[in-house]
Amino acid sequence: MKVKIARIKKGLTQMELRELVKPMSLSTIVKIERGDVNGLTLGQAKRIAKALDTTVEELFFKEG
């Protein structure tokens, strides 16, 4: 859910985020935004965090 909020705050659509974090499918972006991070690699998490101008810790590990 934090990924979705960060994406919206940055003014990006899911497709725009996908373009920034290639190679990643749109369905993977949707799953991650729903909280399904099973199979998410550290590399993918880093690319998402970089695209959203935040950290992996902030998006995936911090409470609240």
C-alpha cells in the first residue's frame, strides 16, 4: 500500500512507474501495490524506491 501512496504522491500512473522500473510487468506492480511482495527481489525493490524518491526501508519495512 505504501508503494501505491508514494506513486500517487509523485503523480505517476502504474504504467509510468512500470516504465521507470523496467523490466517489470504491470501485473507485478499491481501485486506489489496490494501488498503481495512474495518473490520481490532486492533489485526490484531498489528500482521502485529510486523511482519514487524514497528508500526500500520506507516502502517495505517501516510501520505506518
